[in-house]
Amino acid sequence: MKKLFERYRHFILYVINGSIATVVDMGIFFALSDGFGLHFLASNAISVFFGMLTSFELNSRFNFKKTDLRFRRFISFAIVCFIGMGLGSLLLTTFYIWIGLPKFIAKIMSVMLAGVFQYFFNKNITFKK
């Protein structure tokens, strides 16, 4: 079990950190869209930004343990996240508007799919050695 964890350590921690960031993202998303009546895509842009800040901090400190070159790494992380946000928004629109899934389910699915894309690029570009 330990060998398996070590092999997938970064991915497992990325998922845990991403889950924490997703709670932040989802909380802000629903507060803005349902609580304040902000359009769902505007709510998504704002919530993703705060989720991104949470994820960067957790991954740079506790997962990849890369606290050097913070500004460069943050810019790289942000670029990957914003591309992921665009992908996530496209998926959210597809699932929610075109397919008709409930907003909550559509948001979860879009976050999961965009998250796989983001892990690959952040591991290999943002937090490379």
C-alpha cells in the first residue's frame, strides 16, 4: 500500500488539495449564483479564481513542495487554471444548458474533467524540478 501511495503521491495529494479548493470554489459559486443572483458563468469565473488561489497554495507547499520561484510558478499555475476555467465553463455550459443536467451535477462534472487536464500540465510544467 505504501509503495502504491508513493507511486501516485502527487496525484493523490493533488486530488485532496483539489477537493479542498473545490469546496471553496463550489461554496463561492453557489453563494454568488443562488445567493446573489449573479449569472452562472460570472459566478464560475469568480469562484474558480478563489479555488485556484487555494489550490496553488496547498500544492506548492504541501504536495510538490516548491516554494521557490513563486511568482513564475503562480503565473504558470494561473495560466493552466484559466485555460482549465475556459474548458470547465464550456463543459459547464454543455452539461447544464445543452444537456440539461442539474447545475450542481454539471459543476461537479466540469470540475473533475478540467481537473485532470490541470493536473497533467501543473505537474509537468508549473511544478517541474
